[in-house]
Amino acid sequence: MKLLLIGECREGKLLEYSYELFGFASQAGAETAMLIVGGEGALPGYGGTVYLADAGKYGEYNPDLHKRLVQAVVERERPDYVVFMHTSYGWDLAPRVAALLKVPQVSEVVALAEGGGFERPCLSQKMRQVVKPKGTPVVLTLQGGAFPALVPGGTPQVQPIDAAGEGRLEFLGYEAAARKGVDLTKAEVIVSVGRGVGKKENIPVIAELARVLGGEVGASRPVVDSGWMDAGSQVGVTGQTVSPKLYVACGISGAIQHLAGMKKSGFIVAINKDKEAPIAGVADVLVVADVMQFVPALTAKLAK
Amino acid sequence: MKILVCIKQVPDMESRFKPDASGVWYAETDLAFRVNEYDEYAIEQAVLLKEQLGGEPEVTVLSIGADRVVEAIKKGLSMGGDRGVHVQDAAAHLKDSWQVASIIAAYAAGEGFDLILTGLQSQDRGSAQVGVTVAELLDYACATTVVGFGYADGTVTVKRELEGGVKGTVRLKTPAVVTCQLGLNQPRYPTLPNIMKAKKKEVRVIPVAELLHQDQRVAPCEFRAPAKKGSAVVLEGELADQVDRLIGILKDKTAVLR
């Protein structure tokens, strides 16, 4: 079995999570080759073949051209699987590649299943489905964190790769993350607000628990999107990645993007009405309760 | 200008899910359905653009599924859509993302839409494939994961949300497909007069057989709860008792409480 792994670059550097592709390949027991649209500075510690397309010519984000580059490597390598990370780059490019090659795509794979199947989440991570693609090659995207990052070691054999065509998207540049508000990465205790608190007016109740615990207040994405709290408070893949000694998740169901940003916390308490919420999978303690009843009672007892 | 908004009706995510008779997807019994959250941003963006252009664009709201999805279409119309398209398919859940995209593309091919808006993904399947694949099939430009949107003279300028809080700005020309990420705008609540008006708007019904000409590429074969990896201590019961037990655990297991 052979895998073509698609690395991901930003501003000339290979993004760290690209090494999870090697972790997946190792579990699958497969041969590998890699494609990177980047520069010499983006080469991984890997002894296999790396097809390198020049980011100066093809851009770091130019999916109309990148899909042609993937196609060109697929014609040379004839892989069984073309593997991306399930990221803003991967979920954008993978369906274009699958459409171009007229082959199946399976999104956000979390595990290999028996008989050539793949396990993937559904229903906002609450459930799992197993699916089987029909035909090859198969385009896959992998959920971040589902497979361990692995640096195979060695020096790659670099093969230049080119493709013809016009891109229809004009990339105008990156905009750095907004960094206002508190630096949650340094907090020892974080009490985070989720949609389960019900309304913006309830946030002071959660903030009071944070105060009593000597911690900071964080937020889940829906709370920021609804304008209840600033983007600077957001914990997760698109916000801050935190690892306090104690993380208290108040009314947070636990979207994968949130879990990735807080699951390395020392001790995790989740307060949620829904016992089946995905946050339960990473919590040390799950309090099954209405957050607006439980939190004031907890704060009152702690303040004594 | 013609705008198409593709929406899906999905179950409330706080529900408890059980396999259906086929064993490959969820049973619909006892579930409440609503508009896929990501698609609400797509509807709102279409209506905002219609307002920006003085009401000139015509906004079509499309959904595929059983008769229940007409409720979702009506919501889109009450938010400001002009007309609905219901692709009638009682077995929509058994189509893969490729087939769903092919159905939408087969409908849109003859309609000359300038802009197609949809959610980044559905909350139930979550493949994030359909929008991009529609663009590929129609040979439209496509930008995904959009948290900022501007339009002027046939050019769309978007901000894409990348990892680590970084955004990437991208410009593309219509015809185009744009997939909407959470937080793109503030989806409006339909007003009562607009809900009444929506009842009178046209919803065209098209049987799926007229639009589906592609075979499945990915077969679903199992549906279940994730293996329990959680070692969480679960505290249930009386509130006061829960509080005492949690404080006991925190004193025992963390250095935070002294």
C-alpha cells in the first residue's frame, strides 16, 4: 500500500501538524511519498521522496493550481490514498482533488476500521460512523490529534514538480491573530463560558467562580460568535491553546476545535446537562447539572 | 444578480442519537429538526448582499430531503429569501457528499447563478465536501471557511479563517461558491410579518430522480457511539451533594484549592 501525504506550509514553514500524516502512515503500515508546496526551508525530517513545488510560483494558497500539482504527483506515484490533514487547507483542497480525479473522499478520519473502512465523527462529534470508499485512489483528510505526530528522520530525496493552469483565487495576504485581552496561556485556572450558560447576562456568574478560584475567564467559540465575549478570550484551534492546572468548562459541549485547545489541561471539570456531550471524553469530572444552578452554589461554598 | 443558498435541515445536536433500521445512520424518531447552523450564516449573507445592492438580487433557497425540510426552506424565506426549491428525497441521508453535490450542480447548471452560498459543513455529517464539489462541478471559483465577506462589481473579497487565529484574505470573481464559517455575521430572527410573507412565497418541488445521475462513491456501513475513552468521574444527583463531592475531588486531586 502506498500513501501520498500532502504537507502544509505557512509563510515558508512546514506546519507541525503535518507530521501527524506520518503517524497515520505508520499505523497503516504503508509506503509513503510527500508533496509540499513550499521552499527548501519547509522540508521535513524524512528519508523518503518529497515532491517540492515552488510556493513563489504556485502560492501557499492557490487551490486551483495545487490540485493540479497533486494530480501530477498521483500520476507518477500511483498511490492508494492521498492524505491531507482536516484543516482549512485540507478540507478546502481535498474535495477539489477528489472531483478532479473522480474518486471517493472520506473526511475527518479518526481511525482505520476493518476491511478497508474508515471511522469518522458525525453529529458534532457525538457519534461515529464507519464508511467504505468504492474505488481508488481514495482522498482522505485526518482529524487533528487523532494520529500521533511522528518525525521519521532522515533527509528527503527532493523531486521538483510542476503543473500548468490558471488560478482563479488571488491571495492577498495573512492577517495575524488578534491578541487583546488576557494571555490565557499563563493562567493556572481557567473557567470557560459555553453556550450552555444561556445568555450574555449570565456571564458575571461564571466570572465570579473564576475570581473565587483565582483564575481567568475563557470562552468557547459560539460565545464569541454571539458577541457575548471578545475573541481574545476564545480557547481552541482558532483561539488560544491552554494548559492550566485546572480547567472548568461551564456549559461547553466540546467541539473538536475547543477540545484541541484545552485537553492538555492538568485537571478538567465539565459542568453540563448533557451527559453524552463530547466534553465528557476529556473531562476528569463531569457534573451533570444546569450550569446556572450549579455554578452559583459552588461559588458560594468555595467563598466561605 | 442571482444568488443560490444551499441549506440542510439537521437534528438538534443536544439530542440523544440511536441507529435507524438500516444501522448506518440515526433514527429520526423523537428528534427536533432545525436549519444547519453554518447555513444560517449563508442565508444571512445572501440577504445582506441583496440589501446592499438595493434589493436587486434574487435569492433562491434550496434544500434536499424529505417533506420536513420545507420548514427549513420557509425559515430561509422568512429571513429574506425570494423563492424556494425543495429537492424531494426521502432517502437523502443515504446519498454521499458527492451525490448531494451532483444533485445541486445538476439543478444549478441551467440557472446561471452568480453566487452560491452555503455552510462550511453540516452539523450532522460534517464532511465539508458539498460546497467545494458543487463549485468543481460547475467550474466556479470557490473560497471556503469564510468569516469576512465583501462584494463589489462582480468581485468577492473574503477572509478565510485559518488555524491559530490567523486569517487569509482572498479575492475571486463571480460566478463563485463561498462556504460560510460560524461567526461570519449575525443571522437575523425572522419577524412575524416576514414569516407571514414567507408563507406566500413560491417553493418549487423537484423529485430527486430528475437531478441524480451519479453513483455513490462512499458507502456508510456502521453508526454507533464513540468508544468510551473518558475516565471521567460522573457526579449526578442532589445539587448540594454534587458541590461537596466536587470540592472534595478538587482538594484531593489539584493544588488549586487550599
